[in-house]
Amino acid sequence: MNLTCRINNKTVSADIAPDMMLLEFLRSQGCYSVKCGCETTNCGLCTVWMDGKPVLSCAVPAMRAEGAEITTLEGVKQEAEEFGRFLAGEGAEQCGFCSPGFIMNVLAMKRELTEPDDREIREYLAGNLCRCTGYSGQMRAIRKYLIYIKEKEQEGQES
């Protein structure tokens, strides 16, 4: 089967097996930030955006991406690094294994929700499993990052 989609703003076309999952396809295309942590849709490690919405790539047949725009961590590198500094500043990165999926969801949440409260943040990120932290540092990092982004946007409007 032939699959054509856009990955991180680049058109890609490839012959794939009918049962290939999106995670496997993305990794075959060099998107190594997309990781498999559970194969049961319970950890969030494989989160990518399909047409701007977070999806678990381990649960999406690759052919569902036909004609879609797929974004991985590699496609939002600058934003990811920016938020990553907040994670590190709060000691919330620990081993870093969960970070790619977690960061993809935080960035998606930032685009989707306006000034989310702690309950909304927790609800949005409920599918992200971190085996190292108690999530306190991650919550502090998210709050500080959202304040930083809001201030940055306000500065841009004043200029």
C-alpha cells in the first residue's frame, strides 16, 4: 500500500504493509523521538500530532495518516527546547524517557486551552506516564511555561 502524508512539513511517500502502525512508519522515516513504551496506549510516549491534534501513534494504523499532516517532536524543536528548559529548571526531566510524548501534549494543550487551571492540565495530560517523578515538578514547569508564553505574547503585542 502506498502512503503519502506530510511529516514535519515535508511530503513523504512510501510503500507500507497494511498492518503497519503510525509509530513504526514514523520511526522508519527517521523520527526517532517517537518511542514505544507500552504498546497498550497507556503511557503517552508515542504521542504525535495528526492534523494538529495529539494521537497515540502506537494505536493508529499508518494508512490513517494518508493525506494528513503529522508533527513529531522534531517538527517543533524550538518550542520543545523552550519548554524543556522549564522541565529541567524544575528537576522534572529525570530520565527523560517520557519527555517527547509529554512535551507534545503540553504544546498541544497550550494551543488548545486558554489559561488552563491545574485540573484542566492534569486532565489533558492524564495519558502521560512518568515512572520517575511525582508530577509536582512537571506541574510547576507547565505553570511557569504558560506564564512565560503569556508574557512573551503580551510583549509582542505591545511592540
